[in-house]
Amino acid sequence: MSHFARAERSAAKSRAAFEAPSFLSAEQARLHAAHASLCAEAQHWWQALTANDEETVCEAVNTAFSDNPAAGCAVGVDGSVLSVVMRQQDLDAMPTQTPGLTPSGRPTLKNLTKRDRTLWWLTSMGSNIIATLKEGFATAPGITAIDLAVLTRLPDTQLLGFVAYGRWTRQAIASTPWHEPEDALRFLDIGQDVTCSVTTTASGTFSSTIKPLDISRTAGLQDLLDHAQEDPDTPEPSLADLDISLGANSTPSGHMPTTGSDPYRIRTFAEWQSDTGTSPTSPRPLSPAPQPHREPPTSLIPGQTLVLPEEAWQGMLIAFTFAGADADLTLFLTGADGRVSEDQDFVFYNQPSTANGASRLLGKQPEGPHITEKAAVHLTALPEHIQRVVISINMDVDTGLTCAALTHAELYMDCATGAAWTFQPPADPNIRAMVIAELYRHHTNGQPIWKLRAIGQGWADGLDGLARAHGVDIE
């Protein structure tokens, strides 16, 4: 056989040209079917939500509540009434001093009276109640009223107790103006059967003590309290812990992200041939691609490089999983100089896809106790001027948190053959943005290849520094 195998190459090209229209038609039909299935699933979910299906409403509302400062949890639906329990910040966690001025006009800190601290705490609780009610109504359009009960740890006993409950209607919340801090106290007046442990004295001021409400004749609240009682020696759970515990009940998912989670992944020509048979004249059944055998992922260390298999060039799934704080996945498509040549080569939350769709963000969602943000990259579809795909993360600078706040952080990548790679970036307390890994073009024996490198290095000033280093100015 000739070294160049010209006849075989020509025959292969002819077969490919003959089968290309069938491949294109089959992929279009499959993708249209996937789109129709997703639309039908979304429509079914929307109908269940608007019909006040209990499981659907509670799942949606709890997902919406998961980032609230005062952790809320939807616990049931009765007709068009949603029941919610809210965990208010403890009075002992409130400041004991407030900024002020001395008689001579110098700045100082003044001790708050017990009554002032209680009023501050009550205003905070009112704000959290209103925010929780508004978010509940916004998330569940079929709900007309919310029964809400508030739990906190009581200062005298350090045990959990209910300090407020009542019913608030959608119409009452929507028709009430909310402009000033004092408006938060209107929750006492616009609800039905509202009971609060902070009462108004005969002189018109608020009481200075917080006592548990008598719920002995309210079976539902008593049962909740019996199951929510905390050990007083147990440390106060962090907001991240509360978010994780709420999110864990909302979206069940497998532990390992897979390529199949991207419904719009384009099958390779080889997959289609294997699925439909080798004869170009045989019928083309539109069945899904076979699932590859998956070996345990290869674990990478900082600085390690490896050659990607050709199948990975056709499509890679990238998934960054984490907990403890929030982070965003960002992709930079750069030239050999490490800088982007145009704005569309910067893929982030405000621009989740390149112009040709060769790389795109697939969204962020809870997966068990963690959060996972995914992306898809089709290396063969990238323009020639793109030499590197930089995979990075960045924290929200306004929170003051660094990468050390992330827990269970892991980058996972796989391709259609089942080959997979993982990398655990360092929890560096000095940086707020990090390049975790990069995919880059290379040549071996004159042949083009793609390689993967694990990195784990970053910038203290967050996304601004990360973007500038890759030729993007953040305004």
C-alpha cells in the first residue's frame, strides 16, 4: 500500500461527502427533538408551579431563598397558601454600640440601650420578613397568601423559639409602599392575625424584652419547634452552611458531571457512523449516541500538562464545582500572546457564548450540597487565531472574600469517549481570581494537537486584574 494512501484517502473523502447530508439531517432532527423535549419539560414545570403543586412550589421557592441573609424554608402548600419558616438573626449578634458625637463634636461610639437594640433587631426582622414574602410571591405566581413564622435563639435561654407569625396576602404586600427603613415595621399592621413577641407599651414605645410566643395551641408550629431545637453549645451556622442545607433539598443530581448533561452537544461524525452502521445506503435510525465506558478521571497537579485525545477536540464539558461562597466561571479565548483579540472572545456571565457558539457557559445550578457551573468547548470549531482557551474563576470583590472561602472546589473535564480529568485548585487566601487551567494548541512531529495544562494561579484584585492580564478592560 502506498505510504500516502491516496486512493484510500480519496475514497474516504467521497464516502464522507456522500454521508454528510444524512449526518446533518440526523443531527438537526435529534437536536430539534432535544429542544422540543426541554420545552415540554419546562412547560410541564410551569404548569405545576402555577397550579401550586406542593413539591414544585417548595423546590422553586427554596432555591430562591437560598441566598437570603435570613434563611427561609418553604414547608408546605395548602390550596393557594404557602407556609414558610424564617430563621432571624439572634439579638445577641446585633451591635451593642452605634456611631455618635461627643458634646464637643468629636466622633465616638455610644452604647445602645436595651430598648434601642430591640428596636434595631425588630426592624431587621421586619425587613427580612418583607423580603422573604416578596420573593415568595415573585417565585410562585399561583400563591395568594403566605403563612410565615419566625424562629430565633432567645437571649435568656439560648434556645430556639418562635417570635412572630401571621398571614400576609399578595395584595397587601404589593399595595404597601416600601421606601424608608421604618416601613419595615409595617409588617405588624398589614398582615392577618399577626403576633409578635415585641409588643407596644402603654406609652407607645416598643418593649425591650424578647420572649417566646405561646404556640402550645398551634400544633404545626409546635411540631416544627420540636424538630428545630438546637444544642445551645452548637456554634451558629454560617450563611454558607444554611445555603447549602437549603440547596441540598432543591435539585437532586448525580455526583459526577457528564457530557450527557449538555443536551445540545453535537455528536461526532464517527459516533453517528457507529450508531447508524457503515453502509451509506442503509436507513439512518435517529437513536441516541451510545454511552461510552467511563474510567476514573485523571487527577492533575499544578503545572502538569497532557495531550488531549482527538475525540476531546470535538467537544469537552467543563464543570467547576464548589461550596462555601459564590464564584463565576470565565473563559478567555486568546492568541499566542495570551490576550483576546476581540470582545466576543471573552466568555462570562454577561456574554455566555462566543459568536459561533464554539465555547459557551451552560449555567450554574445546585448539585446536592454543592454548586456547579458548566461550560462546553468545541476546539475544532475555534478560529485559527485562537491559540488558547483560558479557564478561570473569579470571586465577587464586593464581598471581600478570597478563593480561600471556597470549599470542595474542583474542576472536572470530560469528552465523548469517557476520558476525564480533574484538578483541585489551591485555596489561596490572597487572590480573588484564578486561572485554573488552559487548553492550548501545540505541534508534535509537525502535527497539530491540543494540550491541557493545570495552573491554579491568580490575582489579588479579582476579575479586573484577571481580565486586564488577558487584554480585556472592565468598565
